[in-house]
Amino acid sequence: MSVSTHLEESERQRLLDQYAEIAALAGALAHEIKNPLSTISMNLELLTEDLNEGDIPQRERMVRKVSTVQKECGHLQEILDDFLQFARVGELELTESDLNQVVTEFIEFFQPQAAEYNVEISPHLASGLPRVKLDQKLIRQILMNLALNAQQAMPDGGRIEIQTLSLDGEVQLVLIDDGAGMNERTRDKIFDIFYSTKSGGSGLGLPTVRKIVTAHHGTISCESELERGTRFQIAFPVADR
Ligand SMILES: Nc1ncnc2c1ncn2[C@@H]1O[C@H](COP(=O)(O)OP(=O)(O)OP(=O)(O)O)[C@@H](O)[C@H]1O
Ligand SMILES: [Mg+2]
């Protein structure tokens, strides 16, 4: 090993250690913020109750202001939960799995909520799909994040098509919606951390999806057209090839 390679290796290790330390700190920080935040939130709720009970002039204005702060607290809590979820994707619990089964169970779970928003879910699952090594809990997370995005892109209702197929030594999961779609500028940024076009969005949904896919040695791509809809395609390598 040459001297320069050796230096590069130790520099690489130093950066890796530094990264791990910062990641652990960020996770701990998020946890630390969560507790006082829930105390603030709970006290705001009590304050609203007190305000509603008392005969206070300008009560409505005060309740409105407290409600605004409460909403922002809720937003911060969601960001922290999404952040911790993103940070937690690390070691996978892999089991040889039938992707169709994971998808079917997810649809059963998600369908009632989708129906409330006039969103129909249409599964097209290939038969005889090879088994793949998956962390099933994280695959459910992928399906949830993609399906929620699709639902949010169809405020007047619509259809989400979920396909599975086997192609070129890979098992694919495809999710198509006929919602609002995206322009090219947005599509180029969807995997950026904290990028969101939604008022209450944390912008961690798709970065988490990508992180989970990459941890499975898979790939993800997205095609989208404004006012036509969006298609996400994920490919997992088949087990034991
Ligand atoms: N199916 C879709 N149709 C249209 N736009 C989408 C779709 N999926 C994602 N996007 C765009 O990508 C952005 C990033 O998505 P992502 O899921 O990462 O964050 P988010 O949905 O905004 O917030 P959250 O963290 O709550 O998921 C969205 O704000 C939206 O602009
Ligand atoms: Mg999202």
C-alpha cells in the first residue's frame, strides 16, 4: 500500500467517524426536542380549555392565536418524527418475501382511508413473482409514503395503480397515479432532503423511500407530467442470483 493511499484511507475513516457522530447527535437532538415540544403542546390544549371556560374579553382572538401556535407545534412534531424515521433506516431485517403479499396486505390496510378521499386502488400483481429479500416493515413504509403522495396529488379523487412484475433478474414495484403531476423543476428535486411543495410537508417522504430502496440494493426512478400524473418505479434484485 502506498503512503498516499494510506493517508486517503485514514482520512476516509476520519470523515466516516465524523459523519456517524453528527448523525448520532442529530438523532439525539431530535429526541431531546420531542419531549418539551409535547409538553408545550399539551399546555396549549389546557390553555384553550381555560380560555373557553372563562369570561375573558377578546377570548376568540386569544383562542385563535393559541390554535396557530398549536398547529405549528404539530408541524414540528411531524418533522421530528419523519426525521427520526429517515435517520433510523440503517440495518435491515431481511426475510425472503413475496412482494405481492406485502402489497396486498398494504392495500387492505390503506383502502378504507383512500376511499374516504375518493381514491380507488387498482392492483396489477404478476403471478409467480420470484421471492426477494426484503425488510417488510420498511417496504410498507415505502408503499405508505408513495401512496400518501399520490392521494395528496389527487384532491378530487382518482386512481392509484400498484403493479408488481418480474423483469431481467429484478422484481419491480410500480405505483402510478393520475393526479396533478409535477413540472421538471419539481421532479428534479423530489429526492432532496426537506424539499416540499406542500404547506404541511416535511419533505422527507421520498428521501426516506430512496434511502430504503438503496439499502435493499435497489433502484428508483420517477416519471411525471403536469396534470397527467406520476409513475414511480422501484426495482429490487432477486434473492440468490
Ligand atoms: N405522486 C406525486 N404527484 C405529484 N407530486 C408529487 C408526488 N409525489 C411527490 N411529489 C412532489 O414531491 C415533493 C416531495 O415529496 P415528499 O414525499 O418527499 O415530501 P412531502 O410529501 O412534501 O412531505 P412529507 O414529508 O409529508 O411526505 C412533494 O412536496 C410534491 O411536490
Ligand atoms: Mg410525502
